[in-house]
Amino acid sequence: MTTVAETVYKCPLCGFAHTTDCMTSTSAFGAPDLDGRPSPMARLTIYLFIKECPNCGFTSYGFPEHTSVSREFIQSDNYLNCDNIDFKTERAKLFYRVYLISKEEGMMNRALTDLVHCAWVCDDDDDEENSIKLRLLINDLFNELYDFKSDEEDYAHLIKLDFMRRGHLFDELIEEVRHKTFSKSFYNKVKDFQMEKAKNRDAGKYTFDDIEGYEEYKYG
């Protein structure tokens, strides 16, 4: 069950205060997608993440007390036009603007999460062209932030593989993990699954339930 409560949001940029909905709890039933997106009902709460100031247009998650971005940045063409990406819906634009703010503030791990969420919104909007475009940006950002040489980064690597495959980077995915051995046997099953789908040029959506041994891994 997802519960929502009204909360007063004060913009950290202009100081304008207004009332908006805020998620207080949620739950998920079923396996997440291979790119990490949670199952319902949690997956449907994504649209409660974004807070947009109706006064200045600043966008953010939650209620930050401070921001280092300027009014000039919020009024710039790149911010308002989302780097000239023609998104199908206004909500996708909001998620991309949050990414732009995170990047401007130098918070690149947060920016990666923002791009991931924006790609999920494009999926929901049946905006396949921009869904693929964002997944290519996500892959590049993964490569900037991770070297995937430690076991601690294995799960992030698995998530990256799904963004590569659904971004139609089939040959690149196969080449990247052809000789890769993960520390956990289940992770290797996910890798093999991704490689097989990539060989078949399959960019479809799959969940961890589609991988043999998921239940044992989940409760093991």
C-alpha cells in the first residue's frame, strides 16, 4: 500500500513555499526489472519523487535546504529545453531537469539515478526513442563512475548490462562481459541471460524472475 500526505515545500532557490503531496510509505510485490526498477506498487510512486517550484521552476527530490545552482541556470535554454531533447510528456522533462541540476551541482552519482528515473518515465510514456537515448547516456555515466573491478561493484555492473541491452548496445554488451566472471553464481546467470538476449537482438523488458534460481538467491 502507498500512502501520501500533504507537505509544505519551501524552494531552496527562491524561498517560495507551497503545499504538495509527499509519499510516506509504499510496498512492492514481485521481482524488480533487470535494470533495478521495483515492482508495483513501488514502481508507480516515481511520479511523487519530483517537486517543482511553481514560482521559479526549480526541480528536486524531496525538500533540500540548499542548492548551489543559480537562477540564471534555471532560466537557461538548456535547462528549459532539456538539452533539446523532445520528450513526449512534461513529467519526463521534469525528471531530466532534476538530472541537469544534479550535474550542475557536481553530484554525479545522484545524476545517474536521475537519468535512470527519467528513462523509466519514458518507458511509461511509450517514448521509445528517448528511452533508448537516455540509456546510452546512462551507460556512458556508468563508465565514468565505475571501473567494475571490485566485487562491490558487481550489482551495479549487472544493472548497467540491462541499460546497455535495452539501449541496443548488443555487441558492446557481449564484448564487455564475454570473459567476465562475477563473484556470485546468480550474477553469472544474469550475465548469461543478458548475453543470450543481446545475441538475439532482444531489447525487451525482463525481471529477475526470468532468471533461473532467483528465488533461491533472494531467500538464500
